[in-house]
Amino acid sequence: MSDEPNIAPLIRLIRDARVILDADLAQLYGVETRALNQALKRNQERFPDDFAFELTRDEILGMSQTVISLRNLKFSKQVRAFTEHGALMAASLLNSPRAVAMSVYVIRAFVRMREDLAANAAIFKRLAEIDQTLLLHDSALRDIYRKLRPLLQQPPLPPKPEIGFHVKEDAVPYRVKPQCPRVLATALLAGLLAMAHCAAADPAPTPPGKGTVLFETGFEGTNALAGWTGTAQLTAGFQSAQAVCFEAASARENVGIQLKLDSREWRGCMVRGSAMIKAENVSAKPNAWNGIKFMLALETPDQRLWPQAPAETGSSDWRRVAFTVRVPINTTAATLHLGLEQVAGKVWFDDVKFTVVKPPRSVNPVPFSAPTFTGHDLPRLRGTMVSSQIDAASLRVLGREWNANLIRWQLTRPSRPGQTNSPAEYDAWLEGELRRFDAALPECERDGLMVVLDLHSPPGGKGTDGGYAGSDNGLFTDRQAQEKFIEVWTKLATRYRGAKAIWGYDLANEPVEEFVEEGCDDWHDLAERAARAIREIDPTRALIVEAPPWGGPASLADFAPLAVSNVVYSVHMYEPIAFTHQGVFRPSGPVSYPGEVAGKMWNRQALEAALQPAIAFQHAWNVQIYLGEFSAIRWAPGDSARRYLADVIAIAEEHGWDWSYHAFREWQGWSVEHGGDRADTQPAAVPTDREQLLRSWFARNQKPKW
């Protein structure tokens, strides 16, 4: 019916229930919100919790800050949400012709939504049966698969009376009439299968080999700037007639040029960008990412990346700058940027070049033989990360009272941002850490705790904003640091050969290949060398590997397994960072989960979509996935942190992953023993909802039999 109102956008997910807010329902029924709520108050017995409920203050604030159309909701002192049954009951109480008529449309909207969700079940099952090998063979197919999967989830379980809120992604202000999921998904699935057929018949072209020059310019000739946008001067260059030059009179003036590149040949390659630059009186940059810009902006269907060369400010003669980036296999656009950003001064660029350091890895999977190697004989490992400062009493609490059966022991070197240390200083630090670990191992055995030995700070790393030395910098630019890395793992494997409490060795925490110098290994090759060195000493111990950058789920999309036995692959889950890390590094407003973050709806469906590369990697290669880190800051609004953790754990459990929460008695911001008040730095008097959640899962653990 053309006159039927579009009610679907007004239906929202709050506390896992589909509801309409009182103001929206009152408008539909042609009454004031006050009159609707007064009718409810006079007939409270007709509105149990599964008919209507009142939103908490945190829920009201969260919705007003994440949904544009509800920005004025924060001024409301009281907001009620009506389920399908509550909306019908309200119409019967108001008993006006408009309310009765509109209630029919409201119920139809709820019913249609249920039918559409249920219709997806069969399509989702068919999609899950698509051959993983073909999906991983072609990046376009993988993009479609990732997009389809979150749209075709099973209908949710019946509503539970929990705190928190969801907001439908197709809600106001978009006002787009939703397509029938059955029709849309069927069409997309047909397209996917057609593309699969075409991909099999028309294989991808031969990728570029190592050393292939993908782009090069010396800015010579009369058409040196053909294709570029922006403004630049052509002046004398580095050992040549011409270079591009940019001058900014003030830091408020951004100057530069851009060139769109054909990214097809770049996809899946590790690429090194290099340029010669000269600087004159370049002012200090306000942020690390500002200043002299030699940047390759990359776009994929899921994200945008801005890898760039680090360049010091001030004045300098001609010098080489460079950076390395692994171009995502699903890259859709690449743009080269040269210039000055938020700084004053003058800079010259010459001899810009991009070369293939490593060609695309084969993504046609040949799975490891069954059964999947896990490195243990327990149904599941569930536990937490701990720092090396943890004491025996805390280990006993975690292992005996909480019944955890896993800890990830961090070998973390404190360091100021940018700080590096000599090999001798590194050895002294490491030996002190290992003495503490040696003392704790017997306690771990007594408490039934299996251990991941995590080299959080490998040789060559520099200080991060988090206050520790990371897995970056010299680890990929200094061959001596790489040899030291192999030496360290040879030492650790020898020292702990036969240690029964150690489940596995985590080779390096969250590796980041900002730049791989010529003659140095990238992370895949360096990890494989370290793994082979360990295998000569310990043939069976689980080796745990995270992919660059940062060990996030997306990092596994283009990663290939090591050609070494008994490897477990780890991911760290903190997406969306704006929620999990709110207020950690800089002040920020409250961000709730479930809810919209930066225009995207985040709920369990979105979390599973974010983890999809790890899920696909697991099934494509028949390997075990270890969720090595995940967390949410304790002061997230309401019970948002608990709800986020509950959803992440549920996904891990569904896929059979071992997991460790970050962290137990490390920093109070991540502590589940502390409440939601940021100002209160003392443990809560009673267990928090997050502590109860972890302990409810730990209660299912079985202990190792030494």
C-alpha cells in the first residue's frame, strides 16, 4: 500500500529487544509523549518488562551521541521503549481511531522484520558451503563474501532483559526503505557464484616479481607533472636538472601534489617506496603524522591506510627517505602524496620510486593435515594476560579461585617513545625478566596454569606511546637486530626445553613492518627463521605467530602460514578502538556498545565481520586460532564493556579458539576487579559484572594433568 508509513527505521535494538521509543510511538499514534507514558503509568500491570522498559541514563546519553536523529534525546529525563506487544497494548489503552489504525502498521513492521531475518537462514547456510579455496583465490570474491556474511546472520535469540543498547543501521536519518533481505541476498549470492565461475575460467595474471619497479619518476622533461593534481615548482634536483619543490609560508598552509596510481599490479605485494628529499627551515610538526609528506594512501572496501616515510623537520641536504607497506590484496585505489602538511618551510623531492620487495603470496590454500594442532589436550584454554610483576598470591587467585587454565606472560621492556637500547642493555633486561619467570613457573604448575611466553619487546624495537619497546623499527631495518632475535629464541628454547607448564612461545607481540630495509627479512621470513631455530631444539612446542601490522584480525587476510610444524596463529581484538580505548590516550566522550561508532553500527554481527579474516584463515589452512588479547576499558558507559567482552568471547567459543583477556592485575584501566568509575582506582568491594563474566567462563575449564 503506497500510503503505508515507513515504520521500520523507527524500530531499534535495545537490550537485544526490537523496540520503538515512546516519542516515535506517540507521534505515530497522534498523541503527546506525556499522554502515552501517563497511560502506561495508570496501567503498569499491563506492561511487564517484555512489553515496555525505561532506558537508563547511560543508554539515553549513548544513543544521543551516536545516532544523529536522536541528538536531542539527551535532554529527556525519562525515555521508555515499547516492544511489539507493548505497542499493541498502548494502542488498546489509548483507544483512539488513529492509534488503533496505526497499531496495525506497527505490528506489520515488526512481523516483516522477523520474516526477513528468518528468510536469511537458508541463504546463509548456502553461502557457508561455498568452497573456501575459491573464495581465498580471488580478492574480489573475498570482498563480496565478507560483505554478504554479516547481512545473512541467523535470527537472534529471544530478547533478554539486559542493559545496553543497539541501534539499527538502517535507522533515521538515512530514511532509505530497506530492500527485502531475501531478494537482495539472493541476487548477491548469484553474483558471487557467477564471479566464482569466471574466476575459475579466467585466472589472475602473473604477479610482478621481486625487484619489479611499479612506479618511478625523476621529474625530468617538460611534462614532468603530467597526471598530478596540485601545485609544485620545478627546480634543480638531486644530481639532475629537475625536482619538485614546495614552500609553505605558515603551518596553516598545506601544499602538495597527488597522483592516482593503477593499484591492480600492486595488490598483495610488499612495496618499498623511496625518495630523495632536501629540507629548509621546516617547522616542528604538531603530530607525528604531519610534516614532510611522502605518503601512499590506500583504500580497500573495509579501510583506508596512510603509510608514509618518516622524515625529520629542520634543514638538511639531500637524503634518502623510505618506507615499506604490504598493499592489501583487495586494494581499490592508491594515491601518491608529496608536500608539506601543517608545517612551514621548504622541501624538495626527487627520484621517487616504488619497488616490489616481495611479490604476492599464494592464497590458494593447501590445508594442514587433520586433526588441527592445538598444542594441548584440553577442551579449551581460557585465561588472561599478566605482567612479569605479578606475585605468587595473584597467580593462586587466578588459577585456583577463578579456575583459569592459561596465562600469557609478557616479557615487556619499559621504554620512552622513540627510545632504543644497546644489545648489552637488552641482554641485562631480558635476564632479569627470565629470573622472575623462572621463579613463577613452579607456582603456575601448582595452580594449573599453562603459560604462553610472550616476547613483547624483541631486539631492535623502539619505545611506543604505550610506554614499552615494540616489535618494530630496528627489528626490520637492522640485520644485527634480526640475528639477535634468532639468538634470543634459541636461548629461550634451550632454557625452557621440557618445561611442562609452557604451552607455547609467542614469537613477537604485534609486529609492525613500517620499513623493511634492503638485506633484512620481513616478518614472515624472520618468524620462519626463528621457528626453524626453535624446532632444532624443541620439535613439538606450540609456536604462536601474529601477523603484521599489530596482529589485528585483518592482518591474516594476506598472511601465509609458516612452513614449520605446530604453529598456532594469534589475533588481538580491540575493534572498534574508539570504544575499547576511549579516554586511554586522549580525552573522549562516552562511546557505548552496542552502538554507532564513526557512523558504523557495532554489535556482535559487526564484531564477527571484523574477525572474519581470522575465521577464514582458520578454515582455509586447518590451523588453531588463539585470541591472545582483547579488552574494553572499564569506564565504558553502563555495562558496555561487559557486553562487548561477552560478544567477543562468544565468537571465540563458537569457533573453538583459545583465549586470554587483557589483563589481570596489570593496569587498573583494564582490570575486571575495578568498577566503572574512572576516578576510583581501588578494586570494587563486590565482583564487577566483567569479573563475573570471565569467571563464569573459567568455571568451565579443565585443568592440565602434569
